[in-house]
Amino acid sequence: MKFIETESLPALAEAGGANLIASAEKTVAEQAETGPIAAFRGALGQAFMELAAKGARPPELYQMTMALPDLEQFRASLLDYDLAFREVLAGNFPEIYVTQDASLAGPRIALSANLDPPDPAAAVYERFTQTELDFQYSPRQQTKDPERYFVHWRVAGPAYQQRRAAEIWFGETPGQSIDLFLPEEAEDPPLHLFIHGGYWQALDKRNHAHMADALLKAGIAVGMVNYDLMPETDLTEILRQCRAAVAKAHGLAETYGYDASRLTVSGHSAGGHLAGAMVCTDWPAFQPGLPADLVKAAVPISGLFDLEPLSKTGMNRVFRFSAAYIADLSPVTMQPGPAVPVLLSVGGEESEEFHRQSAVFAAHLRRHGFSVDEVAMPGHNHFSIVEALTDPNAPLTAAIIRTIAAL
């Protein structure tokens, strides 16, 4: 999160021209049981809800001002504030001004958005209008009370993270690390790497740590992979980082006592894109000495494999997907490596486009000789499907365990 400290906050900005201006200001009194990060998240969410009621979307934000009771606490916890912002508004960072006001009990946040409503009848991708396409790729809009999942992940994930055996760094920037979890009393276990989602611009490995539990109890070592986030980095670099994470984990097998010859990957949503790209990687070209079949199986969950429609959404302000990006970084146009088992799964309650994404990737892999199993998860939405990894009896979790056991 980049911000400008100032002694006096500027007024809510107004854009010129024919565009409409929407603004909202919200103060949340800090509750002792919630703390400053939760109060910030609440104020930000409430302010944006008021903007959304006026027709604003996160990509249309262009200024934010906030007054906080304690700037020292803010500076010391900047990563937590950054992740909280991304959880609410993803990587749509406007220009941010911040000041201290010790008289406040909690944060006061003001947002400005520049409204330029799309033509409601114009198709922007296939038959979808802008509103329809944005809905197709907005899991929050498709899900009743999506916030309950994020609330749970903020508590369950960090609590489980305390069980990690090691934090493995594979790069110099803050996001490039893996939390390694080792099963009890398992000799030379296979290793499964999980890559989190968040549209490449939000969430963190610690939100998902508890999802390792079912695999650990099945005797499988688990690594939770982090990567640097948009907009500070781009997808080319994120993909390179995930490949570097896999290569690093492969090279440390002897150090930590897992079996490098049984390394598998999974990922959710944007992480599904990255997991799919792992089986479309020329590993010896990426790093000399790596085996071509380094990844023995992959499990992309609710993944994004065709980037073209995403370039037509409001999120492209952050993505910046050009035609060259789409051609080079869409797994449906990548050359797959050696054929390995791939499990694909999409929640039964997810949108038509999320189902199409997995279907076209399945067809692409099958054309190259891959064995693809599409695991049905009826009744699940975009968030509950990944939370189901905590349940060993869920069809997807059970299929992952069976696939790894067969290696």
C-alpha cells in the first residue's frame, strides 16, 4: 500500500468532464475486541458499499483519504492494512492520503470514484454486456454472504500456520516464500504445493494454512506458496515466482525429508491458473538440471485459463492484460509438458464462465494426451469449494489423496 502522509487531508476529489462523481465517507469506532485492522476493514467496506449503491465499482476509485488514531501503529502493521485493503477492494489502489487524528476512536475513510457507466446494451465479450461479464467473473456477487469465508480464513489460517515446520524463501521480495507442513510419522512423504487465489492481487498463504490438514493426516507433506501481488508486479513475474517456488521445493527434498519424485501442485482461482501453468512448463529450460516431469499431477480448482475475457472486465485496470499477455500467459495457449494426471473442479454454483474456463483447459490438455478427471462439487460456490479441502470426505479432497497415493 502506497500512501501520502499529510497534516491535513485534501477534500474529496472531483474529476472533470462529463463523468459523474460519487463519494462516501465513513467512520467506524474501534471496538476493543476487533482491533484497528478490523476497524479499518469495516470502515473501508462500509464506505465502498455507499459508493456501490451509487453505481461505483472498485476499478473506478481514484482517491482515498483516511484519518487514523495512531499512525505509528499503521506504519508498523502496513502489511496487514495492505492485505485488508486487497480483501475488500483487491488491487484497485487509488491515490491514498493519510493523517493522524488522536481524537478519533477509529478510522475515518473517504472514497471518491469516477463514474463512467458502460452502455447497458453493448456486448463486450461474446454475448455478455459489461455488467454481465463483470458478474461472470465476480465470485462475491455470485455468492450469498461471501464475507463469512474471509472472516473464517482470517482466523483459522493464521492459527494453523503456527504448525508449519519451516518457512522456505525462494526470492528476495517479501511475497516469495512457502510455508512447509510435514505429516507426523510419515517417512519420505510426497509433497503437495498449494497456490492461493485472489485474482493475483489479494490474499496470502496464511489465509489458507488450515486447508493443509486433510492432506497432512493422509501422510502428505504440504507447502503453501506465496507470491508478490499485483499491481506492484505483473503476471509474468508472478508466474516466474511460482515456477521458482516449485523448483526450490524440489531441490530441498533431502533437507526436509519428503519425496521430490512425487511432487504435485494445486491452486484455487488465480492460483488455479498458476497451477495449470505448472504442467505447461519446460522445467529443464526454466532451470537446467530439473526433470521434465517435475510436477507429477496438478489440481486447478475454479481456475482461470483463458485470459481474454478478463481483459474486458473492469479488473483490467489492475491486470493490464494486452493481446501479447493473453497469448503468452493463458494456459489454454501454452504448450503442455509431459502428460500427467490432472484433476479439474468447479463448484456447482459457480458462473457459466468459470465452468467454461475449466472445460476449455480440459479439452486442451486431452488433445496433448493428458488424463483429465473433472471432479463434480455440486452445491459449492467459488469459496466453499476451496474450504472443502479441509474435509477428507469431500469428493475433491478424496480425489486428490487418491491421485497422490497412486503416484
